[in-house]
Amino acid sequence: MNKKAVIQSGSSQYIVSVGDTIAIDQKTEAKTLEFEALLVIDDKSTQVGQPTVDKVKVTAKVVDPDYKDKKVTIVKFKPKKRYLVRQGHRQQYTLVEITAIA
């Protein structure tokens, strides 16, 4: 049975199935998280929520609460003025593994 769900975390929506690992913006110290499903796709049917599907919860386990993305280099430059500023940024995420869609 291949079940997929659409969940929302903050202002982002993700298509997930059991065993998927996603990086969410939300910082948390909890060990497990629960999301409400906006849409559930089963082998036989599709359930669309108004705004969420009743009695369907997506359970996730926190794998890494301090996950960082790749470094992005920011360069500010003004020609002929001897102005050059370099700056780096690494976005922090929480790495989450989906354990159940029930």
C-alpha cells in the first residue's frame, strides 16, 4: 500500500510518504511531531481536506534538530568605488523522518 500525504509546516507544503526524510524550517526540541494532512492519496482513492482531512495524522520523528543547509555566498560589489563585501549564510533546518500516516 503506497500512501502519500500533503502536509504543511510553516508556510511550506510537502508531499510525503512513510520513510521520507524532509528538512523543515521549524526549530523544535521535541522528539516526535504530528502534522495534519491536507490531502491523502491512496492506491484506490484521494481525500481532499477542507482545509484538513478528518482523522488523518502524519507522525514524524526528529532525526537532526540542528541540520544546516549548504553555504550560500553573498557578494556586494560597486565598480570603481573599491567596495567589495563578502558574506556567507547557512540556513538552519530540522531534519524529520516520516514514520506513519494514520
